[in-house]
Amino acid sequence: MNRIFKSISILSSSLLFVGCVSTQSPRPTLHTPTTQPHSTTTTQLSEYGMPPVNYRTTIKNYFATKIKRPEMASFVFSKPQRAYKRKGLAYGGDIVWKGWLVDVSIATKSRSGRLQTPRPYMVLFNGSTIVEDILGSHHQLITRVGQ
């Protein structure tokens, strides 16, 4: 009986350790963008497209349906800058969007006419079309490309 117990315990412990061994080679999980300097501006424009034209009017029209009392809102815009967005690492970390990003701060007025605290947004453009707006001024998946 003791001998059967020993053989069962040895067999089960060896199966436990064999089950924990990885059978695949490890894959890198972090994708880093290449930071090679671009030699011409045509290469930069082909990667990110043309900067948005009339982006202030486009953004105001876009947020007119999303905020209360848009006619009384106060907008502060940054200049468009190149950026890209990645998928999360759980989804592979690939680049899903390349284009132009504009930081916008929107302060709306309350019913009493008091100006409320401005809310920051990041507006993502593909050419002159808005792709997405993100509340906040930072996002883990968005990387701004220096100009």
C-alpha cells in the first residue's frame, strides 16, 4: 500500500511540473515605434496625411451636438500635431490610427450664466475628418510625434 502511494505521488508531482513548462518560445510583448528621422516632408505627409484644414470650425460643429449650450461655449485650441494610436497589448499593440491630434479645452456656461471648469479633449483627425474624441489630455495608447 505504501509503495502504491509513493508511485502515485511521484507520478502526480511529475505531471504537475511537466504541465507548467512552456512549449512556445517567448514573444516580445512591447512594440516600440521606429524613431528614424524622416528625410523629406513628403514622407511625413504620406504617413500621417495632410494636416486638418479649418479644424476649429470642424471641432465646434462636431461638439455642437455633444455639449449643452454650444453657442455659449468657450473653446481653446492647440495647433495640430502628428500622433498615432496603438491597440492595447492584449490585442497585439499594433498601430490602429495615424493622423493629426488637436488638444481642445471646452468651457460651457451653466443655466445661470456662470462659466464652468474647462474640460480637456483630444480630437483625432484623419485628414480633415474627425475620427474620435477622447476626454482628457493624456492617454496611454496615444503617442504624440515631435515636430
